Amino acid sequence: MAEEELSEQQDLYEHHRFTVDPGQGLLRIDRYLSARMDKVSRTRIQSAAGAGNIIVNNKPVKPNYRVKPNDIVQILLPDPPRDIELIPEDIPLDIVYEDDDVIVVNKEAGMVVHPAYGNYTGTLVNALMWHFRDLPLFQTGELRPGLVHRIDKNTSGILVVAKNELALNKLSRQFYERTTDRKYIALVWGRPDPAEGTITGHVGRNIRDRKIMQVFPDGSQGKPAITHYRVIEDFSYVSLVECKLETGRTHQIRVHFSHIRHPLFNDGEYGGDKILKGTTFSKYQQFVRNCFGILPRQALHARSLSFDHPVTRKRLFFDSELPDDMKMAIDKWRSYISGRENN
């Protein structure tokens, strides 16, 4: 029997690696994998092969490839749908782009992406199920919106969702291989030094509070995470920062900036909802509290996303403006610093 050497769970896809036994007879690869992956249907395996997501000895193969002794077999699978009934809900969506294969949405802050414990309705997926209600495969329940990445509930911005199995597999591979390009805008406390740099450190569940994440600098737990950043505007007490994700871990930007002691402005889960920089003057304290009131969430927006179209292979780029709450808070900081400098 073959030995599974690696099973690595990424955020929204799974990567498995097998070494075929020396005594293995010739066998179709879809049958070989079906026998070794109990909870994965043969249809899902064939879809993965059709998208080029089954690799044998570093080369993509078709479902009818016959495994041979000592072959190195790798398969990348999109995260399987959860066992939750998806109820279509008529919720407005800001649709940036849509065709037969993908839909790109500008998600507003406050919307959960996928139903889960405590949030079974009102999510982006519920809204998409309503939007897709007239498509035959969605009517029969054979298809669900295919998530390949997520954005936190209180983060706004651009998100791509697959509309069929082929697109889901091909997009999953791009996110896994890091060929997509994702940029975020964040308002953080203080002045990151240097003004342009890279934050690294494994990200995993917090040891004391499983609802949030933490950085494990020694790599003892969690998964590798890399965030590139550059300061684009300096307001003395806070800084406007552009972040480019190389990996896509849960809460990655938020926990990385908290780790370097520059938490995101008004991020209650990672310590940014306190006045961390500035004076003790009551006017300044009230100014910051007013900014918290204008922006009652972490100051993070998924500004842009680019990827190769899963069918045409054309490189697509999408961006979005900052939402009003972030614009207003940033403008207030800009005016405050300008007024202080002119006095």
C-alpha cells in the first residue's frame, strides 16, 4: 500500500503527496487516488486532473494516466464544501466583473464570506446563491460558489469566486502557487521602520484564544506567512500602508502588524482599539475616539487583485476605491496633522 508522505491543509485548498509502492501494478490514477482518499469523490479527482492539478513526477497528467511503481503523485484539491445548507438570500452585491467562469465582488465591511457557526445567514455565499438562482447547476444543488480565498468579516474589498469546478480548480492552483497578486491598504499605529520591508513569521491559532491568530517566529507552529509592505503616507501617530500578500493566512496582515507592534487602527482583536501613539491632551484623545467612531472596525481594505482567467488565461486586474469609513478617518488624520504643522 502506498504511503502518504505529505498532507498539507492550506486555507482553502488541500495538497497531498503519495509515493507509489514498488509492487504496485498499472492502475488508472483516478482509481489509485480514489482508493487512498476516502472522502474525495472520483469526480472531484477527475476535475482536478482536468485542471492540471494532478502531478506525477513533476508533470501534470490526465485521469487515464496509469501509475507505476515509485511514481511521486501530488494532487491539489479545492477545499470541499461544508455540510451546511446554503439558503439563497436577496442581499445586494457590488459586482465588479462576471462571466461564465468567475465573479469578482467588492465586499463591504461587516459581511461574513461563508456560513459557519454563528453566521448561517447574511453571508456573501448566501447572496451569491441568490444571484446564481437561475443557473441550472445551482438550481439542482450540484454547484456552490467556489471560494479560493476569503476576507475577514470587518475587512472590505475585492474577492474572486469560481462559478464552476474547472475554474475552482484552476484558481485554487494559482493561489497555492502564489501567482496571484493581492494588495491591501491598511492604517496602522505608529511608523513602521523601515518604511518599506517584509514581515515574516509562521501564523497559527493563538494558544490561549482559538478565535484569533498569533505569530510563531521560531516556526514551531502554524504555517509560513509573508507580508510585504510600504508606507505610502505618514501621519506621525498612524501610517497609511500598502501591503502585498505573498501568502494568505487567516488574519495575516492584522497579526503580522500586531507582532511588529504596529497594530491596525481600531483592530479590537489585535490591540489596535486603544490610543497607542500620541499625547495625553484631552483634545487629541477625543480626536482619536472620534476616528474610532467613524471607522468602527479594523482599518483594512483589499484594494486590488490580479490573476489569470481560468479558461482564457488572460491576466485580469481589478481594483476598488477605499470605502467611505476609511476615507473619512484618513482625511481626518490628514487634516489633523496638517493643522498641527501649520500652527
